[in-house]
Amino acid sequence: MSKEPIRPAVWAVTIAVAFSYMGVGVVDPILPEISSALKASPGQTELLFSTYLFVSAALMFFASWVATRIGRKKTLLIGLTIIVVFAMACALSGNVNLIIGFRGGWGVGNALFVSTALAAVLGASADPRRAIMLYEGALGAGMALGPLVGGALGSISWRGPFLGTAVLMAIGLVAIAFFVPATPIERSARRSVVEPFRALVDPRLSILMLAAFVYNYGYFTLLAYAPFPVAEASIRAGGQFTPLDLGLVFFGWGVMVALGSVWLGPRSCEHVGIRRTVAGVLVLFTIDEIILATWISPIPQVVGVILGGLFIGIINTAMTEIVMSASDIQREVASSAYSGVRFLGGACAPTLAGLLSSVWGIGGPYYVGAVTLVVTIALMWLDRQRRMRSTAHSVALE
């Protein structure tokens, strides 16, 4: 791994990435609180996740078209500005349907920022593996701090987490404005609006993209749905989890995501191999979700959620590296397509969680999440077999 010092531009973008992913998890510990304060059903509060994620996913496919026309820096700044505006709007609203709509607007900014940020970090770093490690580490740090900040501020008011996120994103905006240099815009580098969609069916990426979609369904099942089984387990035990309690649980989860992304994941890939690491950890994650589905008790739920963060951190870093190195497609295009697929898979989980829990009980969503993780293992194996055949064919032609 390169020992070259990390450039200020890389730090600025990764810090802003951490703040951005705080926006994903900041609502986790306040979902029950919003449901109570605004007389909203669990299905409505889950829409705070799914609306944000669906809008983000849909627009991420167009982020490369924007970035190759106005430049990465401008795209990052516009995305952050939109996030700040809509996070403030969520904080000032008093109606759950308005907040759901504002979360959709928030998703527009997130789409422009997140998918461009991965390309920006890769472009500003001399070592792609190190860049991906930093990006996924920032993702984990944001996921860790988001629920903690959300729980702490949510204990004061459910509006607090939205306001806090707006302030942090404004700080990220200023950091990028000062430390990230403007990128030259070359007409030859401009990409068609349909290129990210072509990447989805590119023979080198199609199976991996499908694997990323189903994996992120299983991943976001734990992230978006976990507060409800944890709260239910507490009630069954005669207690009551506060927003701060839930925030601390997800802080532990996010710390483990960061640990897996930055430390354990890269080391495991170096010593065991990147695909073996993904396969082995996916098996462990599947077992974890089955335990969460069947054992609705406070200690198993809390330990299972936190341990799941470690598995997610390892898999995220490894899968991102596999996908981004699988072809020579331009970074903006590959990043736009991959980010869109990740968020689209993630958006499906909270959307279906309410229905699945009403049909199959509190553990239903976790059982389905476990099935998607098994499907991910199968798809990664199929991609490996396809690449082995392709390599053998190339050797035979030489």
C-alpha cells in the first residue's frame, strides 16, 4: 500500500462523506419517537428511509452525466447545498408526509454528492485500494456517528437530528470549497446520460451489480428495520429503549462498520483473498440475521446488530474494490452505476419491512434479508466462475 501522505482534498471529501452517511442513520433512533410525536404508523416512518433511498438511487444513475459536464467539485457542492436546505426543511416541518417529501429532496443532494465523492476520492489518491478503504471507512464513521447524534439530539426533540445534520453538512460544504481543487472539464470525457445504465448490463459488471443489489437489501434490512425488533425485545423484557439507547446501539454498530472497513477487511483480503473474504463473511452475516429473526431478546438483538456492523464493513470494502476494478469503465460512470444499485437495493428493504413483519411476524424481514445474503453468495460464485472461464479463453487464444 502506498505511503504517500493523504492529500487535503481526499480528507475534505471523506469527512464530508462521513457527514453525508450520518444523514442515513440519523433517523434510526428517532423512528419510534417520530411515530409517536406525529401520530405516524411504522410504515409511514419507514418511508423516511425508503423515500430518501429510492430518490437517491434513481438520481445516482445520472450523477456521472452531471459531473462530466460541470466538474466533480461543482457537483459535490451542489449536492451538499441541496442536503443542507432539505435537512433544515425536515427540522422545521410538523407533518410526517411533508418530512417524507423533504427526505426525497434530501435524496437528490445525496445522489449528486455520494456517487461523485467515490470518483473524487479515487481520482485524488495514488492508491485505489487505499482510497476505497478511506471512503468505506468514512461511510462507517458516518453510520456510527449518525445514530449517536440522532439519539442524543432526539432525546431533546425529534427535530434535533435533522438540524444537526444540516449544520454538519454545511461544514463539509465549506471544507470541499476550500480544499478540493476544481477539476478540468474535457469534452472528450463527457458521458451520455445512458452510460451508467449500460454499465448494468456490461458483461464484466452485470452479475456483480446484481450481487450488490441483493446484498444491500440484506444490509439495509439490519440498518433500517433493527430499531423495531430492538424496541420490541426491550418491551418484552419489561423495559423501554430511549432514542439515546438506540443511538448507542447503532453507534456500536457503526464503529464496527468502520473497524471492518479500515482495518479487518483490508487485512483479511490481503491474507485470505478478496473473494474468499467476501464469501466467508457473507456466511457469518447470514447466520447473524437468522439469529436476529428468531431470538427477540435484548442481549441477542443488541449483540447481533453490533456484530452485523463488523460483517458489513468488511463486505462493503471488498465488494466496492471488486466492482470498481472489474472493468475499465470511466470512474464517474462506474461509481454512478454502482452507487445507484447499492441505494436501490437498500431502498427496497425498509419499503417491504412493514409488510413482511405484519405477515410473518417481527422476525420476517430478517429471514428475507438472510435469503438475499445467500443469493449474494451464489452470484459472487457465478461471477468468479465466469471470470475464470474468460481468463482461460484469453490464455487459449494467445
